[in-house]
Amino acid sequence: MKLEYFLDNINEFDVPKLPHGKVNSINDLYESLIENYLPKKETVENWHVLLLKYIQQEDAIFFIRRYASAPNKDWTLLRRGFLTEYSSGLKYVFCDNFFAHYFFLMALHNYTPAFDDFNEHIKSRKFPYGFMKTSEEEPFQAFPKGKTVNINTAGWKLAHLYSVNQNDYNFDYKKISKELFPRGNQNDWNKNHGNDYPSRFIEKTNTNELRKITIAHFLRLVHPINYFLVPKTKLSNMDIGESPELISFMRETVYSRYKDILTEYEDLIMSKKIETLDYHNCRFNLEYGLDYKNSKDSEGKRLKSTKKTESPKYIATNDKYSNEDLSIIKAYLIDGLSFRSIEKKILQIDSPARGGGFIAKGILNSYGIEAKDKGTVTDKNINELISNNTGKLKRTLIELNEYIKNCH
């Protein structure tokens, strides 16, 4: 099968729909769900060979996932499909978050294009950067918009071992990434050197280190070894894909299947080592399904998570407001503490920069508290808020008010 056929007929390649289920441990989640939707080992190995061959070419074009959102709805700040060319020969094109979906879908269907086909499709600017665009971007795009991939509509979130734009590189990526891959101005993109497509041309001959970082970013973005499917956040009661324990488990699992490949991959993507966590005793109540958000039982579902380690155990319940629960609620609504600060100071559990905060968030969500409510409650306005709210949040505010009075 040619790559062109796959991309033109992408709706023929279905993603199985998210089933309905409940799990309470990392092992259960993996065995009942994640494992069933991983690409075959041979397919991942084939992609590894293909990608390693591709990145070794001096004239390879790499994809960089940046500038796919518009601050304050200023669409002129979007850069999807915008090509940058250096005098050294380095080239990259900006893409969006959905670009990775094409690669995972191909791997899920056990398809690896022939190298020449893959190579030609990118270099001739046929490979889509994603499947959204605006009229403000179109005049400056060298790469096309593609067809929609149905991973999200089937109920899934594409989770990853190693992030693309966070700080799990072996250097401070976030601090310098905007300098490495600058947004620039739209008028930087012109038809250069007689080309019939727009690009931004940068005069710079020494780009060896930038090329290495560009390759690291590209491989994090496209290599199927880096991805796995979890329930979409809106179709489950927690964002399990960001769980540090799950990521630690998946790294061990991937390493057991692809020891040599993963070792080489981690070197190429300039990675920090994923922290090894004790996931065996991590317990939670995860419910998911395509009908989850419409379920009458969905209200009141909440995270119940504890790690049986030397840290104090913490099991949340939503039918009784314990003093510890109320101290968490007060810390968020009145004191304005972040999710991670609550985990560190009150729950006394590790709260890493990536994936931290989801336990505290789940606890607060189960009491009707949303992110927008942080730091909005005071002694003076709490009675008014009680009058103006209904349901679970109203009850939470009443309980909080009593808790504050008892503390004084």
C-alpha cells in the first residue's frame, strides 16, 4: 500500500471504539485496555528502522510541534504548515498535536511505508501537518492540511512516555525552545530562491546542535514506541494518561519488549531517565466509556488513590467530609494553593512537574470544585456563594463554612 492511499483514505482505517469499563490498578488498566491497542512488535521495529534511516539524511525535513494555538484568538500567530530552511541544509515545518495521530494510526494498522515512499512524500511536501487550518495561515503554508484521524472521536487520548515540549529532555528544553524554534512574523515566509512555495530562510551554517535537538523533538513526535492509548479525559473520571505511576509502568513494559531499540531511542531523543516508581500498590477507581459523560451514575464518581509506601496513606471518599478533605478544599478555594502544592504539603506525596497534581485535582473535582474556583472564596463572600450555588458545590461550601468556624 502506498502512503498516498493511506492518507487519502484514512477513514477506512478505524480505531476500535473505547469500551466501557472500570479498573483500580495499573496492571488492570494495562491488561484490560492498553495492551489490546498497542502496535505489533514487528511494526514498531520496522518504524524504528525507517525513522533512523530518514533522520540521517542531510536534506530531511523534520516536523516540530509548536505554535498550533492562537493566544487571544490572534490567528496570525499560528504557524501550522510553515516551513523553515537554514543555509546549512536543516529544514523543519511546524505542525499541531494531531500530526502524531497519523503515525500511531499507521502503526496500529501494522502499516510501515516503504522508505522511498515516505521520504518522497515529506520532501515533496505532500505529508499533512495535521487536520486544521485558518485562512490567516493558508498563504504561508508549504505543507497541506490532511484528513481527520478518528482516535479522539473513538474515545481515546494518545498518551506518551516522553513529552514533546516539556522538560523531560536532558537539558532545559522549555527555557530555550522558543529561541531554538522561533515563531517569527508571517512576513518572514516568502518564496525564496525561485521556489513555488513559501518558506522562512535563515542564514546560519553551524546548526549541528540545533539539528540534534530537532531530531530529538521529531522522534518524540512520530515514533510509535512513544505512544499508547488511554481513555479520553472527558470520557473518564481522571486523566490517567498523565499518571507518573502509569508512565513508569509503561516505560518498564516498553523496555522489556524493545530493550535495544528503546535504549537507542532514549539516546536520540536526549531524554532524562523516567523515574522508577512503585506502581504495584497504586490504587484508584477509574471508570471510562463512550457514554460515561452522559451516565446518571457519573456524578459522584471520584478518584480514590493511594500508594502503600512509607508516605501516609490517603483514600478519598465523597460521602463524608473528613477534616483532611476539608483542609484540601480550604487550601484550594481560600488559600489558592495549586494541585501540586496540596499534594506536597497536605497529602505528603511526590508531585512531579509532569503528571503531578492529578490526585488533588480528582479529589477536588469530586466535591464539585473546578479549576476556575481556585482562590475565589473568602470569609466575606462564602455565604453569598452558598446562596448562589446548587448541588454538590453548595454542600461543599456549607461544609467548608462550618469547618472554618470550628477552626477559629
